[in-house]
Amino acid sequence: MTDVLRDIRVVEFSDGCSAAFCGRLFARLGADVVMVERPRIGSAVRWEPPFLDDRAGVERGGIFMFTASGKRSLTLDPASPDGAAILERLLERADVLIDDRGVSASDAPHDASREASIDRANPRLTRLAFRHFTAGGPYEKWLATELQLAALGGWMAQLGEPRRTPLVSNSRTMTAFVPGVIGAITALAAVRGARQSGRGRRIDVAAQEALLFTTRFNETFLSYTGVEIKRAGDRYPAWAAYRTFKAADGDVTAAAATDAQIEKLMEVAGVDDPRFKTRPDREARVDEFGVEISRWTTAHSRDEIFKRCQEARVPMGKVNRIDEIAAMEQVKARGFFEAIDHPIAGRRRFPGGPAKFGGQWPQARRAPLLGEHTAEILTGELKYPAAELATLAEMGVI
């Protein structure tokens, strides 16, 4: 059975990609994830580009189609008294609340007694809050864009040429999806603890600290040696074959670190020059060494270089463009990209999962239409009379 989280229920309030991606991880492993969205306009994630046919619309956002896969959509205004009552009943049945809107927080602009009421109704609830900065710190209420978080989280300082300004990183990928993964892991641990102890936990995931946590090597190197690793551009200083090279049709990246690997690379590239016989020789003439290896790489395609180096046990990789990744033999063999049918977007391919259970990955399900499951949840699960739904809709509650 690949729906390993089928006994977990999640309620999600998401206006950002971190919370939305966290919910997607739960949904793709079989959890029942209910997105609580604003009536008529939905989650802000629905309005993230790119859009189908380049036209914005509540059912046309590509990021939403990806992050909402397998979820259910309930439209609700929790600030109204009736909406607050529905929310409390919904949370009574939940294991996890994913929230980046402050809907359930005690400092949110609503009745401060709501939090205590939720605690009484469901003391096992795990509350997972996504923030830009850690609660309790001096930046707690500050806002930040993806670019600011990448800069403050230490990633930008590592990118670019050493004597030039840092490069703009792929900040959306890091600042949105890395915190989402960390949030899912910690929430799962909290659910396990709650089922043993009967008490839930409050968890804050701060995007800046999630990035600091995953910058890894440079920070550890500084801690152990007192030396800061500077930006290295397209190569590590003095490492003759730890760098990128031009190929006939793009770029390749070498990670030959040992003498045996470098000597094999020289053999494959046909470089037999006494100037590069030893490691000190190569490091003293690192630019000249790069020129000699480049004579071979620029004359061959990335595929030829990659396969030849793999055969010689030399670490070398292709620098794939995004449009090439889906065509990779490895990606095809794994069935990584999944085709999902949607009533508005049609049939589209989305990234699947990086891990499989017994060679299988749970069957992908499409993203919900706005409010698609409102009646199902209210009448079927919370036992509201069907006649009340029209009244709640007229009042703007749902």
C-alpha cells in the first residue's frame, strides 16, 4: 500500500508556496488534506504564475495545480462567527493544521479565545505555522521576498565570481520548497508524538532558518576552521578538475578530486603534458590545465563526455537545461513526470515523487476546483443540513 499517510487528516490555510508544498507532500502520500480557501477568490497560490494560455484565473495557475494535487477544497470565511464555528468543528477531526495566514494564531485579528477553544476541542492537534522569520525574534513581524530570504539565509553569498557581486539565486525553489519539506518532516514527528502522549505541539518553521539549516558545508567549514569559503564562480580555487567545462552543445561539470580521477580524466582527454604531472604542478597551472581539458570537451557533446567519463570512473555530469530533463533516459525510466487530467487545464505533466515504495508511487490526483468539496465536507462529514448551505453562501461564509 503506497498511501502510507491515509490515517492522517490535515487542514491547510496557505497563501504561500511553503505551506502549500508541505500540504502537497502529505496529500501525495495519502493523507486527507482539506484546503480552507477564501470564498470566490481562493488561496493566493491560485494566482501565482504561470497561467494557462497566459491568462490569469482562479483555475489557471500552474503552481497551484502542482502544489494542490490530491487535496480537497473548502471555501470558508473563518473571521465570521459561523465560519469560526465550522473551522472549530473541522479542526476537531484533524491531526495537523498547516497555516501561513495566522488564522488560528492568538495574535491574529479575531477573538483571542479561539485558540483556547481549539485546544479544548482537539488537544492532539499539531499546529504548523510558516513564517519568514522565527517567532520571538526581533524580525518576527517583518516581511520578506524570496530574494531577501535567499540573501539573509546565506545562499546568495555563495553564488557568483569571487571578485564580483553575488548572483541572484533560484530563490523561489529554495525559499518556498525547502521550508515546506522541513515543515512536513517536523509535523509528521509531532503527529507521532501526539498519538503517544495525547498532546499536540505548536511548530514554527522560519524560511530564513530553513535556508541556514540547509546551506550545510560552508557554515560547518567556518565553524570548524574559522575560515569562510568565498564565492568560487565556475570552479573551486586551485582544484584543477573541480569545475565546469564547455562542451560542443552546452556545459559539463567535473568533480575529479583525487589524483587517480584527475589522471584518468587526462587520459580520456588525451592530455599528456609534463607540466601537469603532479597535483602541485596542476594547481600551480590551473588555468593552463583547464585550457587543455577544454580542447577535448569542446570537441564532444555532453552525452559523449558524460558516457566516456562514466566508463572511466571520472565524476562528470551534464548541465541539463530544464527543457531537456523530461527527455532523460533516467527520468523516463523512473516515470518521474506524471500526466494529470484537469477539467480546466486539460492533461498536463507534473513532477512526481523522488521516493518509491516497493517500486510504486501513489496515484496522482488533480488539484481541486475552488470550493469543489465544500458541500461534501459540510453535509457529509460535519453533518450540516443541506438547506443551510445556501444561507451560508448568501452570507459569504462559504
